[in-house]
Amino acid sequence: MIRATSKGFRLHIGFFGRRNVGKSSLLNAITQQLVSIVSDVAGTTTDPVEKPMELLPIGPVLFVDTAGVDDVGALGEQRIAKTRLAIERSDIGVLVTEAGVWTDFEEKLLAELRAHGIPVLVALNKADLHHVPIEHLMRFEQENLPHVKLVATTGEGVDKFRAKLWEIAPAEFAEPQVLLRDLVAPQETAVLVIPIDKEAPKGRIKQLQTQCVRDLLDGEACCVVVKDAGLEKALDNLKTPPSIVVTDAAVFEKVARITPDSIPLTAFSILLSRLKGDLVAQTRAAVTVDALKPGDKVLVAESCTHHPIEEDIGRVKIPRWLEGYIGGKLDFTTVKGRDFPQDLSPYKLVIHCGACMWNRREMMNRIGECHRQGVPITNYGLVIAYSLGILERALEPFPEALAAYKDARRQQLEAVGVSSLSDLDAIEMSLVN
Ligand SMILES: Nc1nc2c(ncn2[C@@H]2O[C@H](COP(=O)(O)OP(=O)(O)OP(=O)(O)O)[C@@H](O)[C@H]2O)c(=O)[nH]1
Ligand code: SF4
Ligand SMILES: [Mg+2]
């Protein structure tokens, strides 16, 4: 059994404050969409409005816009009760106030947010209309209270706001710990496929693979570890099929052939994209492979420098599979560790290793940099699966990434005037034949 993607992977960010301070405007500014109704009538937002989105560099977040909590009367009390519930499920509280306004009301709201043990970011909105007095700034500094000046109606300060959210994000979001145990129920089994080839470190298995074993044991799940050559026999031996097969991407094609379609299948590096990177954004980037043309520059980046264990996969296999997929030669550059070009403009695509040696903040900063420069960044396992035609299958355990994949493919179809995925498959088949 596979459980739906845990809500725990989404950082919940609640917007709180008086009525009419611009909470809904701020939500619209950050999402660049009309998510929440804005008006100059106080009390416009009555029930909490939720908006899930990918917010780089944090990753998946859920914004919750709430009703102003300075309301009075019976209706006001109901709104306040709903807003309180929203505080309880927030991981970050954004206290929105008008620049220059900081009264007992804001102090009480701050105390309430802090009582829930969540980090607070003060958004000093409408900075175009009002000045922030120095004593307010001093008070924030003294208490080390993160704050940012904004004009929600124009988007001014929104980049800084996003950066501050990232700075104060709780450690478990910056460094989530669940590798795959949310995909395998207690007492169920996961099969890990680890080829012991010339790339394998001498006398041991890779750290990530050891962590997967530990993660499964922590989840009271069972774990079968096999080489690719032993997979078929191992599956035959199991009385009940495993909940998932996780493979090294280097043998993805073979493992996909052996593993029955009814058994979910993914790769270690796809688990890493979810853990350390942004699986949804990196999935969308994998689909941009279709836009590559012979001669285009592709950057292959690895996080570690000290051992060339990915030598073969990054330098030989990925180029071979990708060039086979696009039907021509590409211009690959390979970099390691911090040796990452500042100017990414020559590249059409960045393919990154899973960054098992890095923490999530580091990887997300790199993803954020690519995003700022408008260059898609994907990951080894995702691009391998895509070029081998098995990405949809490899994403089945991750509903949000699967939806992003289908959406990206649909957009591609629309761009070439094909009306459905099955039509595209038919066209691809006719080209192959
Ligand atoms: N000048 C200026 N006006 C703003 C700014 N942000 C919001 N407004 C205006 O302030 C009014 C209230 O904005 P909303 O976003 O609806 O405020 P809210 O906090 O969601 O209000 P409630 O839902 O009633 O609690 C609207 O007329 C907005 O256009 C800003 O930065 N500058
Ligand atoms: S940091 Fe990257 S290249 Fe180095 S071992 Fe981990 S996944 Fe491989
Ligand atoms: Mg509102």
C-alpha cells in the first residue's frame, strides 16, 4: 500500500493580521495569481483561503490567507475562531500589518503565534503609503524579529519576503528526514536494487542506500536488498508483492523490465530529489529534454568532489541515453562540488546528481539560482527515466510530481497541436516504426 504524499512535505504558511492590511493582496502578489479576493472593504476574507504552490527555494508550500482578527460581534467571533485554527496548523506565521502600525493588537497576535512555537515573519505592508518609525524597527531588531517592508499591490519587496521565509523555515523542512518509509506501511516490504558494479564504493554500499534501510526499519517495514541480477528471483520468493522497488538509476531499464507493472517502481535519485530538492520542479525540468536540439549545451553537475563514483553515469550513460533520445550529439559540460558556473545562460538544461552529500538548503539554493537564471534543472534519475520512457511509472508513488509531469506533457502537446497523450504515443510509435 502506498500512502498519499504526506501533507508534512508542504510547509504551511499562514497570513494573519487586522482586516484590510493587505493579507490577501500579499497572497496574490507572491503567487502571482488572483487567489484571494481583495477589496478596500474591511472583512473581505471570511473563511481561510488555501493555495498550494511550489515556492522556490523552499519547495512545496501551502499558503493560508485568513480573515482579519480585529473583528467584533458574533460573526467576527466565528471568523476569529477559524483564524485560530489556521494558526494551529501553520508552520510559519506571517503577521501582516500596515507600515507604521504596531499596537497592543499586533503584540497580542505576535504572542499568540509565538505561543504555538512557530517562527514569525512581520510583513510591513503598504510601505508606499506609510513610513516605518525607527522605534518600530529598533523593537524588531532588539527581539531579533524578522521583518520586511512590502508593497503588496506592486510586488515590491516580495523577493525579500520569500528569502526571509526560507531563512526562518523550520529545520525539518530545510532537512526533511523521511526517505521512503511513508511509501511502505509497517510490516510491508520494499525491495532495494543495488548493482555492485565498478562504480560501487569498495567493500560497502552507498550512504544513501544504507539510510534507506535504516529509514525502512524506523518505519517498522521490511527490506530486501538485492543486486539487479537477483531481482527476478527475489520477487518470485516473496509471498506478497513488495510495496515498492527502488533501484539505482544506472540499471533502471533492466529493473523496469523485470518488475511487474503492478509493483510501484522508482529510483534512489528520485527519492533524493524529493528529500533534498524539489521533485515537482525537477520533474517539469526533465520534460524540457524534448526541447533539446543537437549541439545544445547541457550542464551535468555533481555535489561531491572526493570520489568519482558517478563517473560512468554522469559522463557516459546519461549522455548516451539523452543523445539516443534526441537523436543527435549534445555538448556536455561536467562540474563537481562548488565548481558551478555563475553564468548559466549558455546551458539549455542542468542535470544534477541527487546531492546525497549536501543538506537541502544547499541544494535548494542551487535550484533557486537556476530558476532565477531561467535554466531548467532536473536530476539524474528523472532524466534517465524520461529518456528511457519510464518516468510516468517512476513517479506513480508521488501524486503531485505525477500530476506535474502530466501537466507538462499536456502543455507540450498543446504547443505542437496534438490533443491527447495517446495521440502523441501513436505519433511517436509511427516515427519509431
Ligand atoms: N497602497 C497600497 N494599498 C494596498 C497594499 N496592499 C493592499 N492594499 C489595498 O488595501 C485594501 C485591502 O487589501 P486586502 O488584500 O483585501 O486586505 P486583507 O488584509 O486581505 O483584508 P480582509 O480580507 O478584509 O481582512 C485593498 O484595497 C488593497 O488594494 C499596498 O501595499 N499598498
Ligand atoms: S553527492 Fe552526488 S555525485 Fe556525490 S555520491 Fe552523492 S549523488 Fe553521487
Ligand atoms: Mg483578505
